[in-house]
Amino acid sequence: MSETPFRPEGGRHHVVVIGSGFGGLFAVQNLKDANVDITLIDRTNHHLFQPLLYQVATGILSSGEIAPSTRQILAKQENVGVLKGEVTDINVTEKTVTAQLGDFEKVISYDSLVVAAGAGQSYFGNDHFAQYAPGMKSLDDALELRARIIGAFERAELCEDPAERERLLTFVIVGAGPTGVELAGQVAEMAHRTLAGAFRRFNPSSAKIILLDGAPQVLPPFGKRLGRNAQRSLEKIGVTVKLNAIVTDVTEDSVSYKDTTTGESHTLDAYCKIWSAGVAASPLGALIAEQLGVEVDRAGRVPVNSDLSVADDKNVFVIGDMMNYNGLPGVAQVAIQGGEYVAEQIAAEAEGRPNTERPEFEYYDKGSMATVSRFNAVVKMGNVEITGFFGWVLWLIVHVMFLVGFRNRLTAAISWGINALSRKRWHLATTRQQMHSRTALQKLSELVTEEAKPIELRETERFKK
């Protein structure tokens, strides 16, 4: 006899939320006063401010400042329970979610399901690149990248061969979107400012930072003017920008790319490679889509209705990076507003409003922004474009506001102030565990059986085939 699915006592409308990112967290918090019980499931124990991961990777912020404990955030919200675990199955017919919680499995029933599991890094079918060019979607990724970046300089100090030292001091970043631009700018500032005078056998400013992208401009969503402005600013601080460059191979020692304007192929010898060129939605979306008779797009995103539900199932919502709706980008504001909207609909229906009376989801574009270097950012808000120092100040204000908790806001603001006024970065410590984490995981994945692989790996491999 199978185990009866879990649901909270009391008989109220039960909402299961998968993911504690912006979409999931805002959905939960906006249901605080609703006549519902909530179960939040996430594989981590923290809410991650993903847009600031690059600052953890480059030593400006600590991991705790951008990843507060989910349980502490929701400690005073009495109608929510938090489960740390991996969702392995969703059955929309039975209205259940199956999660692996440590050593045991639990089946949880729901009345409403909010899927906000986010997205991972996409290598466009070349997953073997990941071993040599990690992406940056989690705290583990950011800490590993910090170890690789700092490790490159440390190895260069011990190197006797000039050619090998040049390879060690060549940093290749693939992808000239906001993450790639911000990373390139910060690695350049580390080389030219932070580490100045810290090594005796070489000058850190001799490092080469190369930004590759297959698009014809930097920051395509920001428009041509801001893209040109960002590129000039990057080049001014020592970043080499190569556009129309499609990466064809990544190895332990190099990155190869094809110039689409000339048709020529080139190879860059580089020790540290970082991938920020694409995203792939959680395979949980494909699992839901298959059951409800819809098709995900190339990035694995699920097409949703105007109320963010899926197909004919009014009880299943997909939000944030996982949804495909009116061409909305995978940014924090889309997830936040989607979470708030879904919470409003669930709360109203828990009080008796029919689900046929839902208004359409309307997204308000609050703009896009990216830092390029110290005192320099680009901001696009509708038809308004801001660059330079004023853009940087606006970036600071917005990001301080969205950090969770007074302490995190204060410490982040202090860290940014210290970094702006001096060359100090207080979070450059690395460990051997961080440096070798991906190699260890790669070896482990080669040993496990197909059945033992987590759903993300199994589903990703299946859809690539």
C-alpha cells in the first residue's frame, strides 16, 4: 500500500512552491495573510541574489551577504513550512510532488503548484565545456570561480616559463551579456588595482582579459548606444572584446572560436575560462509540459497562459526563468512580479473566487542595468539611458534595496564603498575544496548509473539526444 501524500493539518488550501529564488520567495511572502498553507521546497537552504554572484566570485562580497537563510527569512510567517530537498517528480493528474529529502523520499499533495525552479547554465549541447569553463548560477559556482581566478595568479608567481605564465594570466569570458560584462570588468580591476604590488615575480596588470561573444555587439538587450559605451569602457580598463566570435571548443588549456565575419578560426591559450553565454530552464518544466501536452522552447521554458498557468491546468503555475510568455527576459523583476501576481490569484481563489475570473498578468518593465567598472554602469529604463557615475549610483541604490535584511544591505554598501575608494577586497580567500569541486563531481558523474543520476542530469541528456 502506497504512502498517503503529505499535506499540512487543518484542511486549508495547500500551496506547494518549488524554488526559493525571487519568484518563489515573493510568491510565498505575498501569501502571508492568505487563507492557505504553504510548503516551500528547494535544493538549497538559502535565497540567492543571483545577479550579484560575480561579486562573490571576484571577492567584493561574501556569500552570506547575497544568500541569506530561507528559514530565517520566513521564520515569522506561520503559514509556511520549508523543506530542503530535490524535487524528482511532479504528477499533475494526481496533484502531487515527489521530493528527495536527504535519505528519504516524500510525496506531497497540492491544491495549487507554483514552479519557480529557475535556470541553469546552457552550453548549447556542448556540456563537456563545463569542466573547463564553469558557469555561474550558484554559490558553489561563484566560489569555484574565485578559486580559479585567484589560483591563476598564484600559479603565475611560481611559473618559470614565460609562455606558460602568459597562458596562466589569460582569462577568457564567454558571453557579453550583463554577467559577462560585469565579470570581465571586475577581473580587469582585480588585475590592475586590487592585486597591484601583491606579487614579486610578475606584474598582475600584464593579465589579458578577453570577452567573447557571437553577437555583433556587447549587451544586445541594452541597445546599440549603451552597448558601444560599455565596450569602450571595458577596453579602456584593459579588456579585449571580440564580437562575432562563436566558440567551437574548450579544452583544459585553450578556447577555440570562429570569427563569423571572416570565417577564420582562432585558438586562445588560457588557464581560466568562464562561461556566461546561455541559460537552460530547469527540466522540471519539461516534465510538466509533457504531461499537459505543450512543448518547451529551445531553452527549456514552458509556454504559459495569460494567468501564468499551463495549458488547461489552472492549478499549475510556472514563473520566472522557467516561463515563456510574451518574450519576457529571464531577469529578477519578471520573477518577482510573476510571484506577486500568482500569489494574488491563489489568495483570491482560496477565498472562493472562481479561477475563470483571473485578470491577465501585466509586466511592468523597470529597466535593465549592468556595472562595467568602478564608478561606471549602464542603465536602460524605457527610453531613458544613463551611463557613467550616475548609472553606477542608481545601480547601487537598486541592488541595496533588493538585498534581504538590514545587515546584508549595510555590509554590502560598506564593501562597495571600500572597494570604490580603495583597492581592497576582503573576500579573496580560497580553499582546495572550491578549486577541485567540479573535477570531483565530473568523476562522480562518470561512476553513477543512469538510474542514480538526478532528474536534472537525466532530463538534460534526454532532451539533447
